[in-house]
Amino acid sequence: MKTKLGLIELFAHGWTHYLNHAFPEDELDPLECKGRGSDKLNPGNININDVLGDFALTMVDTLDTIALMGTQQEFEDTVKQVIESVSFNHNNNRVQVFETNIRVLGGLLSAHLLATDPTFNHTIPTYQGELLTLAKDLADRLLDAFNNSSTGIPFPRVNLKRGVLPTETTETCTAGAGSLILEFGVLSRLSGDYTYETVAKRALQAVWDRRSSIDLMGNVIDLQTGQWIHIASSTGAGIDSIFEYMLKAFVLFGEEEYKIMFEKAYQAILLHVRDPSAYLYRNVHMGTGELMSHWIDSLGAFFPGLQVLYGDLDAAIKGHLVYFNIWRKYGALPERFNFFQKRVELPNYPLRPEFIESTYYLYQATKDPFYLEVGEMIVEDLNRRTRVPCGFAAMADVRTGQLEGRMESFMLSESLKYLYLLFDADHPINRLDSNFVFTTEGHILPLPKAYLNTQQKSSLLRNEQQKKSISLRYIEDNKCPNYQTKRYISRPGDIDGTSIPYQPQTDYASEIVGHNTSAVLAIIQNGYCEPPALPKKVSLSFGPYFGFGKNDQ
């Protein structure tokens, strides 16, 4: 309860300063205590202009977080502010399709669904669908990215007033092209216009169809020729969310083709991207599976959460432990870490949510209190290292603690949202049993069954009736068997050696990142498949403690 209330205070600290010093601009500069919009003096500054489009980004992106963490009145007031202040009619900005989709379109759709669906107890009686109207207007402007593409893969950027510019590059990343189906699909179902879902589905299929003979996709592709430009395959930056949208499209829409697509992609990842120890997911050649680099990036920290959603807990636990130890070593997660040299390659931490997201999913699946301890570590470090008088500042260098003047919108829309839900065990979202998903921006997207067709309803019904984990037995025999859920601590004071810190993989993950404090146990060639035998006798002694007398042992 204390951590939950502390998170409400943290959110209020960031949100209030955005409202007071930045709104209606896109982002808060927490060091200068002022707002920031697009860089009009340097239109080529894609680091800023890909994301900031002069559409009150932080407010739109944070709408559903306000509903979850704030009061109903605050949610209603924020929805009203967006309706009154956000318009795309006079917007002459060139923005990235992917970022605008997940942050702005997703934010509008999520808030619309919360405001209209009584399931979540956030309905607004006076609301007339204005956010859906805004979402459709924005999507119509993004549609130009799909025009004049010979493959169906969209251009990476559009000008919201003039469409795709003649000088626009034809090179786009895999994640950007293949991670549109959730938002575009929901918009189609809500509006009755299936243009959006059709183009997003075609783009995803077009990228997937160009996978290699071992079912791996590259990182960057030419949307006109369909040729791969960057042939490294991974689960990290540039490719990450395409896997997420494959699986979540199946969960949300109930269409089997997305599940089939994901399972084939996931099998290829386990066989070629994951290293023999089963802890690291590397950058490999998409055609051969050969190692191309020795680093992992912070965006890949989302993958254990996706593995939880798929039912592969064993793999999720191991992958998460690597990122946990990197965070523990530096007090934050650097953008890139070299696992061979055990050092930071890119030192900045822009307040990303991916590691927090996976921690949330793992706690929901296991209820192991270890993940609450991880959450407390994150909260303490964010408060201690990134909090400034005017919000939260991104870290330019996790090693020195140097800060920079950005508080990206995902700090409020994702990072603090996942932390809050981690510690609010009784939140209705954590007890919801339906086909809702969190998007890659952390937006809640439910889809009432009224918007599913008959075939999709039947598919969802079959999955509800089966209630079984997806089998991983197609993996080669040299891989570890499926993770078997253990019993975890259920009452304070229980002693249970099966909690994550007491399992052998914890020490091994520490050694991978060079943060080991104890001897590493011997492992078999392909990683842990059998835990070491525990001693038959354990001697315990307790000193005075609440509930115990001084003579009690």
C-alpha cells in the first residue's frame, strides 16, 4: 500500500509539472521547466520530430493512465482538454507513422473505449465520441504512408498536412511497418471502415512474407523493392514489437492466422536468436543465424513479458534476470550493453518502460514476491536518480548519473502505469478475464465481442474452453523442458527456496552481466535443465521478532 501511494505521488509530480509548465506542448523539459514541441528550425531532427508533432503528445498518451491512477473527475477533465485543444487540421509536421500510431492514435482509442465501455467504470455521460472522431482524422492522414508503396509496406514518415513528401526515404524498420494492426484494427471495428485494418494487416503480412528460409526477419527493409537493407535479426530495437503485435492481434481479434505467424516466428527465435544458455537473445544474421554483435539493447527487455503472455515462463524468467542484473549493476537500464565485455555501450536511459512491463507480467503470472522487490528497486532508483524539482529527467549516462532535459511521454503513459498496476493487486485491470491487451505503448485496448465477427467469436470461445498453455515441444531435444510452475511464498514469514532469488539461474544471470556476488554453479552445455540438489538439513535461527518472544526459536 505504501509503494502504491508513493507511485500516485510520483505520477502527480510528473503530471502536474507537465500541465503547469508544458501543456499544450508535447513534452516537458524537466531541467528547464518548460514545454517542448517539434523542432521547426531543424525539420531533419528526427530524434525530436519523429515523436513531437505539436498535438499535446504527453496528455494524449497519458489519457488512460489518468483513468487508472487518477480520479474519475480528473479523467473527465483531461478528456475535455484533449477535445478542446487537439486538432490535426493545421498540423504541418512530418512525423513517424509508428510513433504517432502507438502514442497518439492508441491513446485516443484507449480513452474512447474507457469512456464508453461500462466494464471499466470510467464512462463519461456527456461524452459524444469526440476522441474516436479525432482518431479517425489522424488515421486518415497516416493512410497516405501506404499509397504508392509497391509492397504494401508503409513509408516511415508522413506530413500530417501534405502526406508523404517526394523526398521521403523508402527504408523502414520491421517494427515500424509491422506494428500497426492493433490500433488500426480496433479503429476499423469501432468506425465500421475496414480500410485501416486492411492496410495494416497487409503491411504485417508483407514483412513476414519476406522472412528468410529459417523464418527470421531483418531489421530494415526497402518498402519499394522488398529487399532487406539491414539483415540483423533480434528481439530488440527495430524489430521488437512486430512479434508483440502478432501474438496480441490473436488475443484481441481471435484470428488464428496471427497465432500461426507468431508461433513460427517464436520457434525461429528460440532456435537461432537465443543463445545456447537460454538467457540471451542476440543479434544474428537472418539467413544463417550466425552472431553479428555482442550487445543487447534495453528495448529487448519487453520480450520476457511477451513470453509470459505466450505461456513460456521458464524462458521469461531467465531473460528477465539478465536485465534485472544490468539494472542492479547500474541503477538503471542503459540503451545498449555488451555481454561479452560486460560493459555499457550506449549509456543513456530515457525512462523506458520495457523492463518494468516484463516485471509486471511475471508477477501477475507467478505471484513471486521477488518481482515486487524488483519493482521497489526501480521505484527507489527512479526517485533517487531521475527525479528533479520539475518532473523526471532522462539519464544521459547511467554510470555517472548525468541527466538530460527530456521526460518522454512514455514515462507517464507506461513506466509509472506498469509500476502502479504491479503494486495494486486488486485493481480491476488485474482481475479482468477478457481479450483485452496492452499495446506496445501500454495503452489498454479491449474489444467488446459485439465488434468481433462470428468466426472470431467461435475462435475465442474455443480458446476459453481449452484453457491450456501453448506447447513448446516442437523445440529440439537439446533445449530445456517446459517450465513447471512452482509454489511461491503466499504468507509473510513463509520460507520457500523456490522463490526466484534462491534458484540457480539467478547466479548465472549475474555472471553474464558481471555483477555476480557468489560462486557460479556448474551448468550443462545448453544451460540449466536441472537445479542442484538442496542440502538435506538446514539450520535456522531467529532473533527477537514481531510476534516472537525472546526465547522463541
